[in-house]
Amino acid sequence: MTVRFWAAGFRAHQSVRQSLWVVPLLGGLLGVVLAGADLWLEGRISLPPEWSYSESTASSVLSSAAAAMVGLIGFVVTIGVLVVQMATGTLSPRFMRLWYRDRLQKFVLATFTATFTFAFALLRQVESDSVPDLGISLVGLAVGIDLILLLLYFDRFVHALRPVAVAAAMAQAGLAIEAEEDDLVADAGAGDHADRRGAVSSRVPAPRSGAIQDIDIAGIVRFAAARDQLVVIPHTIGDFVIAGSVMMEVHGAAAGEADLRRLARMVSLGRERTIDQDPAFALRILVDIAIRALSPAVNDPTTATQVLNYIGALLLGIGASDRAFRGTALDTDGRVRLVLRTRRWAEYLELGVTEIRQYGAFSPQICRRLRAMLEELRAGVLPARREAVQSQLEALDRATDAAFADPFQRALARMSDRQGLGAARLGEDSDARR
């Protein structure tokens, strides 16, 4: 029952976070409730004479407020359409899933809807001998607050959707996920526990096709500990699994059909990846924005250079820590109960560098900024991971040499420059003189 509630709760949580109608609907219901509360208070409190309104004034104010809220809601929806166009044209379509979660956008829509229903509910109560004076004053106050929220929302829309702002948000989100304390408590790959597993006793098929969005790690550990089993998930969070394929393997006592269904519900599958447990998805979005800026149709290497700043920050945060590479979970007795395939440092590095090097090889600005980033990573990551960074530097050397036949241009492109172009001089880098 607990597993079922977790699965249903996670799906409901995801639906609410991604939807644009649930919170505004709640706001509309709140407006009706507040209107009822206001009508209850009207006959029980006395207001100053200057707060009294005539029937015609009350009707005009409430009608204008309701109409204005409908217009403002339409304006916010129009901005949402522009966001879709901008995201698909200059950013990454994957970013839209995160834009749907924007709390300010939902709060603004909920506030507008609440003001509309509040004003409309009071409008029905305006009569020649009965005017909700308190409610009309509150509607005027609500409209003023709504206008301030609209300005804040518009300011956020203008500033937060710049590529560099999106890159900063994605890097911050990826680092936050990587830094979270979770139940993965040991850095061990699948091969480290092969001798403790024994034969596979049961296999859990994927109930449907979809990307792995979330795993109930604590639930799986409790489940396996109660049955003295070891559960192996041969997939990484974000992998797409096909219906009927093996999603989990159970080692130890054989699991019945009911247990297999319970285990399957502990893994949430969706149409696409989410950022909740997957810092690589944040890195994927950053790379998408950078290579889109490097396409011949856009030809904006400066934007790609700015995105590289945050790719470097995210990679350094991952490469300097062991949290993102923990692949096992233990029970309270210290026994391994879950083995989960996790991405290694080289995989994160390849994701963050390979395509940008490929598409930006002919841009001196990209080559110089990419070299500076890799040199910073080589100095900042754990010693065991520096070899992978060195391999990427050597690959950058080969790409640069192949792209620039002129010796001067080649020397220029092989320099290390944190700004892409402008922060390094010829002769400062030993590689530039080769």
C-alpha cells in the first residue's frame, strides 16, 4: 500500500508541477470562498463612511475588475506562447518542461483568477439596498497587487529567458541535485558486488515504455531487506526503457508476481527525462543551448562561450565530489540492497564537451574558452579524474589543428582564454608556440 501511495503521489506531484491549470483553478476556488467570507462579514462590521459605495459605482468597479482580470490572464497566456517560440528557436525544447514549473507564473495566474471569481461573485450580490462595501475595497486592493505581480512577471520573463540566465539556472539546479544527501551511500560499480549477488532469481519487466524519472531508493532498500534480496537496476536515471524489457533484477529469494509489481511501481516512468534526480539532464540542456548558438543559421559563438562558463561550473562541481557517482544503497545493517548504474566522470565530461568541440572547432573563441575550461577542470577535479580531462585536451588539440591550416590562426586558437577572445595574448601559452 505504501508503494502504491508513493507511485501515485509522485505522478500526482509531477502532474501538478508540470500543469498550468491546477494552481489557477485553486485560485479561482479560493476567490469564491473569500467572497462568501466577505459577505458573511459585511453585516457584522461597520466601515467608515468614505468606504461606502453606490450601487452603480459598485457594479462598475466589480465589472471592470472582472474584465481586467480576463485580459491579464490572456496577456500571461500570450507570454507563454512567446516562451514556447523562443525556447524552440533559441534555447532548447527540453527547457520547456522546466518553464512549466515556474512558481511565479502559476502564482500570477492563480491571483488573477482569484480576483476574477471574487469580483464576479460579489457582483451578483449588488442590489439597490445592499452593497458589499468591504468587498469592493478589497477588489481595488487586489487589482493593485495584481498589477504589481504583472510587472514582476514581465520583468522575469524579459530577464530570465536570456540564454545566459537559463544557463545559470540550469547549472544551479544541476549542482543542487548533485549536492543532495540521498540513500546512495557507497561509491561502487556493478562489478564490485558481482560475487555477492548469486544468480538472478527474478526479473522485473517495465510496465510501459518511458524514461526513468524517479526511483524510490529508500522503498527498494526496505523491500529488499525484508526479503534478504539484492535489487539491481541496470539503467541510469534518464534512460528510456521499452515496455516488457528488464527494468530490474532480483538476486536472492525468488519474488512473486505481486512483489514484482510492487518493485515496478517504485520506478516512475514518463514521456521524457526530468531534472529531479538527473543532473546530467541539466548538462544536456546547457549543451543544447550552446550547440544551437554554434549552428550556421545562428552563428553566435559568444552565447556559446557564456554557456561554457556554466558548463564548466557544473562539471567542476560534479568532478570534485563523489556524490554523483555513488552506485549502491545499504540497509540499516550495512548490507548492500540496491545496485544502481550511475554515470561516471568521463560520461559527464564527454556529454559536456564533445558536441561543443565538434561544432565549435572552427571558432577560435570556442577553442580558447573550451581549453581554459578543461585546464580549470584538470586542476580542480579529483586526481583520479584528471586523465579523462587530459584526453579531452588532446582531442581539442587535434580538432584545432585540423580546423586551422594557417600557423598563426592555429596558434591563436590553441591559447587558453576565459573570455574566448580578449583575455590572452600570443606567446602567453606554451601551446600557442608549438
